[in-house]
Amino acid sequence: MKGKQHVAVWLSVFIFLLCAVSSAFAMHPELVLPEKVASGHKACQEIMRLGKKYQVEGLFTKEFVEGQCLLNRLDVAVAVQLLTEKMAEKAAREGAGAIDREDLAILSDLKEELRGEMLLAQSRAFQTRYTELGTNLHAITRNITMSGGMTGVLQGSAGNKPKDFIDAVGRADLVFDFKVGENTIAVIDVEATGGSGIDSHIGNYSILNNVPLAPTDTVRFRTAWVEHTAMNDRLIFTIGKIGLTDYFDNNSIANNENSQFLSGAFVNSPVLGAPSYGPGMRVNARLSDQITFGIGYGSGDTTAANILDHGYGIVELDYKQKLGELEGNYRLYGSLDGSLPGGLKLVQENAFGFGVSIDQQISEQITLFGRYGWHDDAAYKTKSAWSAGFQYAGPIPQRKDDLVGFGFSQILVNGASAQEKLMETYYRVKVSDQIAVSPHFQYMINPLADKVADNVVVMGLRTQVIF
């Protein structure tokens, strides 16, 4: 405990010095960054110099360092944030004298130049769900930033007796990020949804279109929460209106209906059972560079007088490995669902569940994923589900930002004559930094796990715009 207090003191000293030097040195004009920046820019050269001097690796990609690509301001802010954390750790271990004041001045100027982008770089939640929204971050004031995105989906079915349908749905998000304190932020996501999606015409458990997360033509606060970090970001506390799936059962290539697979069966496990957005909290503890432990709670009934009634709890252990340049993530979770009967749940009881989610790069271009989930079959219509697939980046040499995805899922339904199966494949074309278009093909076998039901083909086109 005494050692931790010693580290905390030196961290405070480092932050104080970083703030103090900002007034002692004038802003270096050569550090002003454009929207797109090359590795030869003075600011990037200084970041790389500091990284080499203080032995901080992984600030920029090899392609960027070699001048093969450009980065946006947010990418540079993420590097500055990592550099700040590592320099603070060095000051905590070796004392404030281990960091040159001139280097602190450069770092302070970089943070001032990127003050809007730094807000997002410091928010861990955006590293998962809101990655695509953060690429065009706008600073409204010194402590408030905004980002946004719009997604539209057109889908049509074939083989859906007695009638096929063509359906359109759209969703827009405005995300506001407020810096409340040095280690505290608040985030509000305002969402508008129009259209109910093709699932209103085709009975299934897999959810063919996960974009319309709310009833048709709805404007709402999707999330509104406060997040505080401690112990040099090793502890993260989040409380407010949250979605537990923003933090648990994540996957790097199968977790986002706006830019990856459309089907809910690939966004999260169909048997996860987590409640919709509502009152909740989560705690994330980074035990080491490779191991993270998380615990979360959400109200299973947002209309109840007591949010502790009918709650949903989840714990998860994550392991990150890196073999050379190839990354892999392995997640294991357990849940306890006390929600009222409704939807897939049949009875009022505390029902257990568990699951795993894996993504692993096997080359620079190919990443594999897999999921498995199970919950107490006595309490639900369904028993278990699994999915697997891959993502291929840059299938065409001249189109390195394009993506191809393929996934297959299967849901086991209690007492059913068959298992519902779904195949989905898509090709995501990056038209520009702000626009992406992806055609989707889905093939559903045994909808609603009915052996005699006709298989259904669904063709779709998704357009995503970020701003």
C-alpha cells in the first residue's frame, strides 16, 4: 500500500509539472497539425523522438513511419496519450528528474494542439463501440467534443412465404464528450431511428438487421454516463445509462452492425441475455498488459421503482496476446439474469449463463473470430448458440481499406425440430474517410428452428456516413 501511495504522489507531481510547463513555454507553431498528417511533420517527428528517448514502443504503425500512409489528428492524439502514460510511469518509478522539462513542454504543446481529440483518446469506451464515430471528431469548446454517424440499410427477402418484403431503416447518432476533470469524462449519445427493419416481416431468433435497436421513428438518449479512471487508467469506473454489450462480449471484427456484420447473431451472442440500454455500471481493472477483469450490472426492468430489482450481472476475464505483429483477444464471461419473463425468457428466476468470444489474426490481412454462449435452458426458449467466421482486409491490392466478412451462426432452441442457422457475407467498400458502402448477403436455414419452414435469402445494401 505504501508503494502505491508513493507511485500516486509521483504521478501527481508529473501531472503538475506537465501543466506548469505549459505556461512557461510558448506554443511551438511548427507543431500545428493539419487534418491529415505525414510522418515527416514536425509534431510526429517529436513524438517519435520522445518515444525513442523514453523507450515507448508502438506509437505509430510501421507503414506510417515509413511514409506509406497518412494519419488523422485522432490517431496522433492516441499516440500522445500513450506517450503521456508511459512518461508518467517513468516519472513515478524514477522521480520527476527522469523527464526533461523541455520534453514536458513539447508534450504539453502537443496536448494543447490536440485538446479536442485528446478527450476521445482518453475515453476507453470509444475504443470499442464508437471507433467509427471518432474518426471525425470536432471540438466545440475546450472541454466538449462532438462526433456523429448515420447508417442506412435497404433489405429485401426471397423465399419468405407467403410474401417477400423490401424494407428500409436508418439510424443517426450524435455523441457528445465532456471533460469533467483530469480523469473524468461524461458522454451523451443522442440517437434517432426510423424504420423497424426486415425482422418485423421474417420471424427468427438471429436478428437479420441489428441497426434498428429501438421501436420505429424514435429519438432518445441512447446512453448517458460518467466515467472515471484511476491508478494510471488501470481502473475504470462507468455509471449511468449504459449498454452492457458496449463493454462485454466484445469482438474486434464481429461487434458492430454499422461497419461489420448486420445480423445481431454476430454482433453479440444471441443467448447473452443482457438488458437493453438503461441504468447500470461497470468496473474495468487492467491487471497486466495482457489481462483485464471486468464486472458490470444493468437493470433488467427500467420501469421498476428499484433498479436493483430484476437486475443482470456479468463478469468477464480478457486475455490479449501478440505474436509478433499478430494480435489475438480471448474473453470468458459468466452472467446472472434476474429479469422478468419476456422475450426469450420464460420464467422469473436468477438464470446462469456463460460464454466465450475470440478473435485472432493469422496474417496481416486475415482475422478469425468465434463465439459460444449457453444459458439455463429451463428459463429460456433457447439453450445455446455459436458463431464463427473471418474478416479479410484489403482483398484487392489497390483497395487496402476494403473489407470482406463471412460468418456462420447456429442457435439451439429448446424442443424445436431443427436449429436455426444463418450465413452472412459482406464486402465493405471504403468510398472515402467519411463514407462506406457494403452489400450484404444472408441465407437463413430453418427460421424459428422450424424444420418445415422455407429457407430465406436476404439481400441488403448498407451505407454509412460519419461526420
